[in-house]
Amino acid sequence: MKVAAKAVGAAVLAVIAAAAAMEWTGWPGLAPWLAARAGRGLDMDGGSRLHLLLGPRLEATRLRVTGSHGESLADAQGLLLRWQWRDIWAWRSGAPLRLRLVQADALTLNWQRDAAGRTAWPVQPSGERQEPAELPRIDHLVVRHGTAHLDDAPLLLAGDARFATQADGRWTATLQGRLRDQQLALKAEAGAGLALFAPAEAGLPPVQLSAELTQRNGRLSFDGTAASLLDARALDGQLRVRGNSLADIGRPFGITLPNTPPLELSGRLQHALGVWQLGGAKARIGQSQLGGDFAFDTRPTPSRRPLLSGLLRGGPLRLADLGPAFGTDTPPSRPGRVLPDRPWDLPSLRMMDARVAVALSQLDLGTAHLAPLAPVNASLVLEDGVLSLQGFNAGIAGGEASGSARLDTRPSPPQWQIGLGVRGMAVEQWLKFQAPSLAHDPLTGRLRADLDVHSRGRSLAELLGGLNGLVRLQLDKGSISHLLTEAAGLDLAQGLGLLLRGDHKLQLNCARLDGSFKAGVLRPRSAVLDNRDSRIDIDGRVSLADETLDLRVVARPKDFSPLTLRSPVRVQGRLGEPRVALEGRALGGKAIAAIALGALTPPAALLAFVDPGENLPPVSCDGPDAGPATVAPASAASYPAARHKPAGRPRTAP
């Protein structure tokens, strides 16, 4: 019995010793035999060694991987692979394949995945290559000389890469290819031990990383630290961007940004667990100066798209620098038109959500004749393809503008709703223009305005051409150039006198417009400008649908004039080329009268152009500040006598 026990013990010791010896020598011949039996397209040289205990690893002088059709997927020389058995068990349970170390003297890769995630690589536990596969996780990649051809449809990445690990441990890589259909070139350099694609539980320490991404229309550079390259894990460093447009910069990363003029941007870029953050951003876009702090959460869920959030601040923001986003940088495609008709990229708004607060010191309207808005505050909300401008509030020439807008991209064509109100705006501060013959600030007063419209359209021309809704304008406590008033009434005698004596301003009794849009056509229900000298009424239409206008301006003087044409003025034609003419019917009547009187005696012909004026009561714009104004004739008694001028007998305007 003792002899048998000793024999068994000796046999066990012999087996253990033999196993230890085989483990020590790497189980010669086992790795090539297993590779051949696995049926996964693996081929190893006979000198390959496989260690299964205490740090499992594979050492192969050469390893080749081929696809099911015999195509070459990998060719490695001087290869060392390390893993842990718990990673293998997790892989067999459905987790991505994880390797702790991939080291090679030379490595050539051909990595491809189709849109469904299927690859010819044998990375599925079942060996079934028709099943979707995830990218393998590699904690450490050390390759003296390596090349790779990439064509990964799920990542929207295709290109050719070269990478190498230097003798001092530095890691370098270059990539030429396309990301999200954008041409790019990548150069990266990192400290020793940078992972290629590592899971969060790896806990790898960040190492120094410098990278430069060059596009056809821009360049991004990064200098900081990261724990892995492809998934930018634990990324933290300074970002610098130069490009022709924000849209071009964001497109490779799946971020929907507006088209802009050329820009420069810098800030601190961080990334962890699928959340990108850009802090302390400073940007120059065209002539606009902006800054802010932003976060982009790329973690998708069944009920949520990637989310951009943050605060946009700074200023001034020039409206002209937003022109490319609205197509105003491109001439209209239709001859004779002025409204931009380039379609906007609205479908891209459904790829992400956004919540961005806006706090600008100034919004420059892009012309020296209009004062900027300052300050400007609002919130931009993009959710499920619906873009909303909420809580818009801006200072405007001593007054305030407020409102909201909504764009719903889900229907076709997209739906727009716009509401805007202005209170207390000093027109003379907002409109900055001077004419040599006119009084200083020829038009003054506090503007009240209300705009409530809706439309459908894919371009600015379609949007404006389909407007429906109300518009109301009223000028309180205002004044207007006397010379402008006489010019509207074609009063030659008084106009000449003002040119010789100098212009002055007349107080306005009422100045208001109450109109509505229908299918892009604005028609005033009432439009009047009244002072002690004249009453001016405007009627007609302005069509943004076909970009034409047909307006009739009728001036009704209240005072005597020895020489006036007293004819309505017609403004007609296209928006880009309006024509101004006198109404022939009224002017023709005066001409006939002048001819008849001149037949009696030539000086009498001038009597046809004498206008005694009308005894018109002043017009009052009554209405609460919060609502639209109303026009109501005021009684003569309520009008201060000191403001009356001598008037002739009442007449009916032509």
C-alpha cells in the first residue's frame, strides 16, 4: 500500500514537473496545433510559445490571420500577447475581447466592419463572423513598426495608418483618411504605454499626448494627457482650432454646428465616460468675439440623443457672421431676387439635442445705420428636431426687445413661429442716418412694435414668402423732418423755402402701422403719419413671396401752398429695384386745369397748382402700452390752437 502511494505521488510529481517544464518552455508545438484546430484563420510558426499559467501569454515569431475567403487580416512578427483568463471568460460571455498587451516588432493590419458591425476577424467567441462585433480592447500597444488599413462603417472611419513605438517608449501615429465623410489627417505622439482602446475598468494612468487633426477646411491641435487614444479616455488638455466654418469643425465628430466665417478657437478640452467638456473657450468667428463653457454628452439611450449644453457669452456678435448659417452669403439662384434661397441643413438638427444659454454684451446688426442690441440674453433649446429660441431679451436704443421663435423640422416643409415685441425704443438712437438738407435726427420717437407670424419653409426666401400673421408699429412722442413732410406732399414752394431757411422738426400726432401678412404678402389695414402740417396715408401691398411691392402714398396738406403738385406717389416694382412715380390720374387733372387756365391768360396756369390745404383734425394713436395702438380722429377742440396753421376751405383729397 505504501509502495502504491509512493508510486502515485511520484507520478503526480512527475506530471507536475513535466507540466512545469512544458510551461517553462512554452508548450512547444501546442500553439500552432491549437491555431490550426481552431478554424479561425490563425497560422503560427512552429517556434511559437504558449504560457497558460501565472501571466498567460503567447510568444510567436510570426502570426498570420486570414479571413474566410483567404484575405490577409494581420501579419505580425516578433509578437507578444498578454491576457488574463477572466478577460477570456468575460469575452465568451459576450464582452469585447480584451488584451492586456500587444507587442510586435512589425505588424500589418487590415480591419474592416460593415454597417451591421460584422467583420472577417475571428473576434466572436462562437467564431461566427456574420455576427456584429465590437472593437477589441487593447490596454498597451507596443509596435516597433506598424501599418493598418481601416474601413469601419460603425465608426464612420476609413483610412491608412502608420504607428511606431520608439526605443525610449514614445508612441507615434499618423492617419490619412476620412471620418464621417470628411477628409482628415491625424498626427499623434504620446508617452510610453498609451492604450489604443481601453475599458473604463482598466484604470490606466493618463500619459502625455499631443495630436493634430488636419481637415481640408481646418486644423485641430491638442496638447495634454489621455489614457487611451481611440476613445479619448481621461482626455484633458488644451485644444486649439482653426477652420473655415464651425460646421466643418463639428461634422467629423457628429456635432451639429452652424455655418460661419473662418474662426479661431481655444479652450480646455476634457473627456470622460462619453462626456466631452470645453471650458474657458475663447473664439473669434469672423469679426465676432465669443466665449463660453460647453458639455457634449454622447452617451446614447433609447429615449435620448447626444446632448449639447452650456453657456455662450462674450460679444460683440456680428449678425453678418451668422449669415452663412442662413444662406445669406450666397446670391439667390433666381434672377432678379434678393432674398436668399439656399436650403438650410435642417435634417442635421435631428441628430442631437441642445440646451445652450446665451448672454452677449452686444449683437451688431452689421450696418453703421443701425445701433447694436446690447445686452442680449436668450436660451436655445433643441429637442427631438424642434429648435426653440426662448426668453429672448435685448436692450435696443434705450428700449427693450423680447420674444421667442420655434422651428419644427419634423413636418415637411418645416414649420416656423416667431413672436417679437419692442417697447420704448428711441428711433433716433437706433436709426443712424443724416442728410445734409434734413434736420438732425429727422425722425424721433419711442417705438412700440408687435410681430406675431408663422410660416413654412426650408430657406429664408421660403420662410418670408409664406408668412402669415400680424404686425403692428407705433411711434410715441415723436417728430419728423418738416422737409420730409413737404416732400411727401410734393409741396414745391414750402420745400424750397425750407431748403433756403433750413429744416426743422414737426411733432407727430400719430405714426402707426397696423397690418397683416397672408401667404407672404403684407397689407396695411391702416398706416398713417400725422402732424400739424400734413396727414400721410399709405396703402397697398409688399409681397415677400414674389418680391414685389405696390404702395400708394397719399399726403393731405393742412396748410396753404402756392405751388404743389398734390399727387399720390406710387412705389412699385421689385424689392431690389423699386420704382417711384407720381400717380398720373391726379397729376393729369392738374395739367388739364393748368392748360385751361393758361388759355385765358398764361399766369393763370399757376392757379392749378395752388393748394389751400384741408381743415383736417389731428389723428390720435390711443391704446395701452401693452397692446396695439388704435387710430381715432380727435376733435378740433382737443388740438392745441397754437399748433394750427392757417387753413383754407375743406377739400377732399384726390
